[in-house]
Amino acid sequence: MSVQHTTAGWARALTSALHEAAGDAHLHDAARRLLAAGQAGPLNVNQGFATSKFPLPDGRVARPRLLVTPLTAGEWDRIEAAICARPDATDLAGTAAISDQLTDPSLTAGVPIVPRAQDISHTCTCTPDAASTACPHSVAVGILLTERVRTAPAPLFTLRGRPHQHLKKRLRANSPAPQPAGLPASAAEPAAARPPHHDTPGPAAAVPAQTTSALRPIPDPVTLNLTQARPVLPAPLPEPPEPLPGTQALRALAADAAHRAGTCLDGQQLPDGHTPGGDIARFLSLPHGAAFRQAAMDHLGLDIVGMGHLQLAYTHGGPAGAAVYLEAFTVDHDTLAHAQASIQPLRPAPTATIVCEDNRLTDEAAGIQLRYGPDGRWYPYRAPYGIWQPVPGPSPDPAEAYRAARRSSQRAS
């Protein structure tokens, strides 16, 4: 009989640790009164701390922080190895609904993901003497966090030092998947197999190096008579020997190289922000790449919906838009804080929680997410069916990207 996975245990375990760390029950009562009065600002979760803000009677703003000791890279590696070794690893941790079975350290190599009381401390700017002790504001941040992880435990992973996305990628990489047979070599080649600095764009890049022992010997040169007409070959050429790409893939590579050359000769600029995922999305958007859609899905680990969203992301934002859809980038806290302040006047529920994780701002109350791209633009996303999908309107201004997401929502309704 399969075990029913739930997420509520994350909140219970974290609440227990927070109560033990704060110690004073009166602080929790005062914190709940602050939250009931709607005084809390958005919740911001980062590596090592969660924070929010509260107005003070004298007009100042209290900025509390709930500090949590991050796990080391070695500890995270042990946790991920223990999870990935389980046959039900994808069910436990492969989606946003991370099973609360993982609150048990015996399933995570003896390393607890939920912080213990000794891993938790508090700071706040409300009064000088509360700078390094718990206060109602910092305790309220802990309560906001527990409510958040009750149904969405991923912020707890970020708080402890490694986003959940890292584990998802590892699970996807460990899952047995057939090697795509038809995708052209340069479009299907994993990023890790490419040189660290590759400036040559496009799927027409070189085929990965292979040992020559399996290749047929190069035939002796022949004398060609170019002055006489030659008949067309009576039959198709044989398939190239392994490990060379097949004839269909070679034709697609040639067509893609011709397309890129023609673009340059016409004076048009090739799209910037080249990444393996972005280049695959570009390749599939062209007629000669359409036949490799299924091979690309297998290579990227995407289902039909995910592939559709990837191509939407490319349509709305080019290679950078596709890269933002496929990967989570690290962004400094000031960039996220500035974007959060920019969109605050536009939010329909201004006191609802905003979650900051990696390069993403998520306003779940509005059903909007913004993702910061490698090109310096914010990409709007909506989740009308529970899955974040790209919508038109990326912009360097986060407020304008937020407006684009709201306009998209209004058109859909």
C-alpha cells in the first residue's frame, strides 16, 4: 500500500523548534496579535534568514530577522544522495509538495533539514536592547514562515542554504531516461559536456569528441572530373557510421547553419543570451527543428505542457526567456528588495506574503511571479492552472513586468 504524502509536518516541526528557541510564550501571543492586526509586510526568505517589516508607533519601521544556520555543502550533498537513493525519491521530493516524511533525519542521512532550536536566533531594529534577542516582530516572522511551509516547504530549503530546485535537477538527472536518438548532436549535448567557455552559437556547433577506434577508416582520395555532368544517385546515401549523427540530423544541422548565415548576411543580429536550453528552444521554433521536438523533450526532461511553456518563453523573451524558464539563477538581495518595493503599490493584496527565492518573486495571492533574467529583464509568469507559465511583457522595470502579468490575467478572465 502506498504511503500518503503530506506537507503539514514541516510546519509542526518548525513550530516546535521556534517555540523552544524563543522560550517565552508571551512573545508568541504578542506576535499573533501583530499578525491579526495586519501589520506584517511581505515575507522574504533568503539563505540563512527570513525577514519582514512592521510599523512602529513612533513612525519608524521595525525590520526583524529570523536567523537560521545554513547547512554546509557537504551536508546538503549527503541529504540529496540519501533522498535520490530511495525508489520513491521523485514522489517524496520531486514536486513542490515535498513530503513531510523528510522531516525525519533518518531519511536524510542523519542531517535534519528542519532547523533545531540551537540553529535559530533573532535580530530586530525595534529597540537597541532587542538587537540580538527574540521580540514579537521576529517571532511573527517565524509564524509567517511556518504558515508558508505548511503547504509549500521549498522556502525552508532556501533558508537552510540550498534551493529545492537543486534537488529537483538532481532527481531528474538520476532518473533513467532514454538517450535521445534524433536530436542533432549540438542541440542535445548536455551543458556539462560543453567547454566552460563556448562562444560558437547554435546547434551547428561541433559534434562531441569521440574516440576514433569505432570510426571507419577514411577512404583514399579519388580523382574527380568536374567537367562532365554526373547522374543523380539512384538511391539514398547510407546512414553515417556511429557515433556520427544520422542523415536527418545532419540535414537539420546544415539547414540551421544556412539559416544563421542568411540572418547575418541580411544584416540581422543573432539573438543574445545563448544557453543550451535557449538554443534548443530557438532550434525548435524553426521549420528544420520541428521534427526533433520529442527528442528535445526527452533531453530536457519536459512533458508536453513543459515543452509548450518553454516555446512560449522563447516567443516572449528569446534565448534569455527560455533560460529563465529552465533555470533558477542567483540574484543579490538588493535586486530582489528593489523589485519587491517597486511592485508593492500594484499588488491587489498588499499585506499578503511575497516569497523571494533565487531570481524569483512570487505573489501567490495575485497569482503572479516575476523571474529575473540574465539579460537584466524581469519575466512575468502566471499560474492559472497551478503551473507557472510565461506571459508576454518582459521588462527591465519590475513594476512594468508586474503590470503585464496583471493585464494577461485580466485578458484570460
